[in-house]
Amino acid sequence: MGRKRAAKGEDVRGRASAAYSDEFIVPEDVIDANGHVSNVAYVQWMQDVAVRHFHGLGCALAMRAAGGTWVARSHRIEYLRPAYDGDRLRATTWVADFSRVRSRRKYEFTRVSDGVVVAKGETDWVFVDADTGRPRAIPDEIRAAFIAVIDDAA
């Protein structure tokens, strides 16, 4: 992931909320005609690991209480190396920054067997009112659960 530091100089080592990782085996059904993982699979995995991180910190209750939900404004993926059926991948995600209604989340997919980063990505998430779909301020309870991790290499 490169060198990382928490926003406002806080130490990210040992802070569970700074980054979240999950490992999984690439299933055969996500392999495309080129014999490697389909582009679409990475978008799904990005969403899945972000949701697990969010729920793991207990933020779903605060989101529902606020009457809000998250929607993706944009995804960006950089494919660095192919991944194949049966590869064990580690998906790591962290919040890179917050604004009033938006949160930028980054992702890194690493092949566990050789430590090679196969893809990197980011999503621009917008917090919206669940009824109207209009952007609304991210609740303080949700902001407090995350440490924004700044990439010094960026």
C-alpha cells in the first residue's frame, strides 16, 4: 500500500479502524474470456469489502438512525497484474478522506502467494438521504469511527 499515515498525525499501526483486510479465493465464475479475473469482479469486491469494513465498525446503526445511505459516485481501478481462478487475494480498504457529504475510499488487491499487488482502486462515496436521494452531511458518529489514511506517495 505504500507508506501511509493517519490524518492529523495519528498512528495507524494497531488501529483497527484505519484499514480493513479480507482474504478470499478467486472463484471460477469471475474469470473472463481472457482467462483472468473480470473487470466487473473488482468493482463488486470493492463494494463488498467496503461494506464489511463499515458494518464491522458498527456504523450501520448510525446510518439508519440518520436516515441515510451511501451511493457510489465513481469508481477508479488500476489493473497491475492478472489474477486467476484459485488465486488467494487479500482485499484491503481504507478511508482516504472525508468532505461534508463525500468519502473517498481506497482499495488494494494483493495475491497472497507472492505478495504482488494485482489491482488498486478507489471509490468516491456520497452520503445521501435514504428517502430523497439528496446528499446530506455525514453524521459525526460515522466520521468518528474512521481514521482517514493519507498516502504519502500520492
